[in-house]
Amino acid sequence: GIKEAGKKVVLSGWVQSRRDHGSLIFIDLRDRYGLTQVVSDPKHDEETHKETDKLRPEWVVRIEGTVRKRPVSMINPKLKTGEIEVLADKINILNEAKTPPFEIAQEKKDVDEELRLEYRYLDLRHERLQKNLILRHNVVKTIRDFLNKEGFLEIETPILTVSSPEGARDYLVPSRLHHGKSVSYTHLRA
């Protein structure tokens, strides 16, 4: 936020978008906390600017820079970080990425669900789904903290599950009769 203005920071994440405005290049960097605008200025650091010019959506980068206030006309009230930007001192490209089959940032209503499921690892980068994962984590943590405070123990026992209808896999049951081996079952009978 605005309190961090003037601080040196290190950010890592995915390039959500890249905008070339003449001499300045703006990057929207996405991580688990949201979006941060990064600006690259050749007058500040020409080598960093050359690296920034290579960036494309979904590339994974590490950026070192200085937090600064955005000009009043550039403030984005829709973002938590909308009052600040990071002036890039150094950019490391950690991993390049192919063009994804759908835009990560767009709402998925117009994207085929089968395609989303096929590329689930990309789908989970969307803000809405990340919020769902965070909410689930917090709910489970709250339950565990409460039960722990009440003296309960969490004990994980082996779980038996049935084969999927598609026949993907049978489950394995550890065997006490044959040490170090598992027995494969296709049915459990009462």
C-alpha cells in the first residue's frame, strides 16, 4: 500500500498483462495477493527495460524494485494496490510460458468447462478460484483450531475408496498378512 512508498521490494508472480506506452512499459504482475503494477523506465535502468520488453502473459518473473505513489490521475480504486506502483530495478525471467488456451484474468463463463478442466492448473490461477481455495483453507483451519483447543486429536486412517466408473484405478489396501505389500481390490463386499 501507500505506506510502503520508498521501500525496496521483491515480487514474484505471473505477468497478467504488458502495456507498452512509448518509452515506458507497464506490467500487471499477479501473485496470490492480487495485482501490482510494475513500471519499467529505460531512463532508470536500460538493461532492465530490455528484459521487460521480452515479457509475455503468464511468464513467471521475479522483480526487484522500489514502491512509489502513482500520479493522482493513474490511481486505480478497483485494486488494493491501486495507489502505488513498483519501479523495476531488476527483472529475472524465471520461466517462459506458451500462450494459454484461455485468458487467466477473464471470467470463465464463455470458456468451455471441459477446456477449463483439462487445463485445471491454469484455471486455478483465476482470482475467483484462488479466493475459493483461501476460503476453504480458512474454514478447515478454524475447525481444526477449535477441535484442537477442545482436546480432540486428528488421526488420519487409511481411506478405502471405490474405482471410478471410468475404470481409472482400483484402490490399494495395505496388507498385514503380506508384510510390505498391498492387495488390489476391485470390489468391497460387506
